[in-house]
Amino acid sequence: MARLSEEFICYLMQPPVDDRMAVRAVLWPVHVWQVYGPDVSGKSTNVFERSLLSLLSMRTGKRLDTARIAELAQWHGLEPEMVTYIIEQQLEPKGWVDPKTGWLTEDGHKALQEDLPGSNSLRTGYVFQDAFDGGLLPRYSNDLKVVEPSVSSDTSLEFAFSKASNWKWKPTLIREKHEPVTPSKADLRHVMEATHQAQRNAWMMGDLDDFDSFRQLDALRLSDKESFPAFLWVWVYTGSGLEHVWAAADPFGLHADVQWMREKVEGACRSVPKLSRNIMRMIGVDEHDEFSSLRDALAAREEQARLEVLTEYNQADQVDGLIGLLHGWTNRKLEIETSEFTDRFHDYRDLITQSSSLIEHCVRYCLGRFPLNNPQIIPRNCRSVDLQRLITDAMPSLSKEQWQEVTKVKPSTVYSAAVYKKGSFRRCLAACLLSMPDYPNHPIRGFVEAEQLFLDAYRLSHWRDDSAHGDTQFNVSKSMSLEAASTTASFLKIFFKGLPNGQKEKSE
């Protein structure tokens, strides 16, 4: 078992799915290096926040009335509404500006000082060397979230994360194979770049509320301390809606499904039979079946899923990742349709989430395959009125209700979606609408022209937000989940009908 001196680090104490039988916990061996790096806790300021804090720190005796807002807006070349938004939605919630006086609080002065160029804004952080394969994990963290086992002996480890439940997690412990190797400066920069990109992706997908680009990628440096051994908690799970039969969550909580961790776990299965057996049982493969390895079992499962999907959607293999999503969605839909129960609320939320995610996946595919050729048409400080004008010019046939839905998205995120081909359904669809003049046979043009379906898809995206974020005020039902699935089925019919013409146009 683990040595008593080793620590157990867990950044994600809640498994990605509720079904405990569909989850396995793994303790991954790491060597932890202490470093000095930037604060990535989300409390740093962006350029507009920093500038506003600087001006507000000069007490003029004026309160934040209309005249003061207009004055600040003129200084920054922004609309007064944008200044009001930054103050009310960003500075005040962070506790940096007093909403009554409009003056900086003590925390506001501290944030401003810590973010000034040349200030000592570095803090202690950590990077992690994989003690199983020797490489550095692509993540940097400001802190260590250490957990203690409820039972620790020479033969077993048990963890209890919830006082409201008697459930005990018994993770599979992976033994270390590699000694610590001091990371180079290039290694540390790669870690920071990977963390930066992962946070950006999470923000663009709507999984992070705040995102601030690192301004000090080269600032990371090792402390004088030696590394120390630890185990990092990793969730491995299965469920509907996954691209593969099983997935591994980001141990640092940025994404529910990351390929790099999945590949590490899959590699360990070849030399750790216990881990392989646990995952096979998790996905419903009996260890006495004819499969000689987890890889063989997964290959057979994925081929079976592929054939089942292609029977109904024969073009699904033309869109990367779509087959796995369709397989999970059709299975979940069938379960709910044929169930006599009307209280499977978790399943209803799941079907709503999967239904919207399928549409999002197809829209994101279209944005990558049929991109906006000139993203610069979106102004640097794009406002809602600018986005409305651009979309109306690109798609004059949109109804008032349609463009009202489209322009509810934050304008700056549409530019990011257009450039990076990533983002939520609403962001990517707005970018697709701007690109449509370049593609007369765009695969989702028929969807856009079907006004009611278009609005239903937007409604579904709002349902998905409420379902995925666990809004207790959002009441789901069997009929609602099947209505969500019906919306997606109608979308898929139009999408697959338009796909051949769009691809033909693209290849000409």
C-alpha cells in the first residue's frame, strides 16, 4: 500500500456521474514539485478591470451616478452600458468596489497593487510529474487539496467524501515506476501553456465563469525544495453520451473527459491487471468472457455501437466523434421511452443534456468545416448592437425572435468561437450564421430556415444549462426529456440531409 508519508490529493471530490456502479476511483502516483508561478485562482484582473480600478482608486468625491459612468466610459472608449456591466457584474461581486460609494475596497486596492507591472504577483504553486510513466502532467495548480483516508491499512484504503452518505470509495492504487527528474524551464513553460489552453477551452465551453489569460508564461520557476511523493485522485467512469465506452475525468477538474488521462489509464491497464479487471467490470464485461484484454473488449463494444448507429444514421461516421454520442443518446432515449416509471429525474436531465450536446457537436463540426473566412468583421469591442447588425446583414431572412435569441450571447465570445472553432452551441451557431453567405449549401441552412425548430433548439440549450448545473428550481419530467429528444431528432434529419451538399460544395 501507500507509504504513510505520502499524501492523497483530490481536486474533484464529486464523480462525473451519479451512478456509483459506473465509476471507479484510481490513485495515480506523482512527484510533486513546488514552484513559484502566477495566481490562477480567477481573482486576477483583466485589462478593463485593471484600468477601471486604477481610476476608481482616485477618490474624486463623485459617486457612481450616470455622469460618473459616462466619464469613465469616455476615458476607456467604451459604451456606458459596458462600464456599468464590468463594475456591477465583475468588480462588485469580487468585493473590489463598494456598491454604495463606488470606491475601491481594501481587497480592490490589494488586487490593483498585485496586478501592477513589476509587482510581486508570483505565489507558490505546484506541478506534477507522473511517477508511472515519468512525464509531467499538463497542469499547474496554486494549491494542494489533500484528503485523508477514513480507513488505512496494509491491505486497503477507503475514503468517505460525504457525511450524508455511508458510501466508501476504495480506489485502485497504481505503483510508481519512475524516480523524480528535475523539470527544465522548457518543461515548465509547456505545463503553463497546457494549463492556459485547458482553462481557455473550459471557459469557451461555458464550464468556467472566469478566465484570465496568463501574462507570465515564463515566470514559473522551481523552488529550492525537493519533490515529494503523493497520489492524485482520478475518476474513471462510463455512461451514455461519451465518445468512447469509458472516460477519465481531468484530475484537476477542468474537463469531464480528457484524452491524455484516459490514455495514461489505458496504458496502465496493460501492466496492472487489477485496474484492467475493474474497468471491464465497470463497462459490463465479465472477466470470464472471451476477451483477452480490455483493449479487445473495448474494440468489440465500439464496433457494435458503430454498426448500431450506422443502421439508423448512415452518414454519422462522416463527423468525428458523432457515433459515440449518438449511441449513448439513442440508448438513453429508448430507456426512457420504454420505462413505465415517471420519476427517473436524473435520466431525464441526462437526456436533455445529451440532446443539446448532440446539436452542439454538429454545429461545432460545421464551424470547423465551414469556417468564417474573415473573423475580423467582428469588431474588437463588439457590442450586442454590432452583433445584431452583422447577423442581420449575413442572414436577413431571420425573424425578430430568431435574432433576439442569437444576440443574447456575449459578443466577444462569438469572435473566439469563430477563431478557435470551439465553444457552446449559442456561440458557435452565431459564428456559423456569420459564415453562411460564403456557403450557399451550408449543412444547417435548412435548420436555420425552420424557424420553430431553430427556436426549439435554443430553448433546449437553456434547458441543458439548467439541467447540467443542477438548478433545483428546474423541474424536469419524462415528457420534457422526450420533447428534447424530438427536437434533436428533427435537427439530425435536416443536418444529415444537408451534409452531402455542403461537403460537395466544400470540395469543389
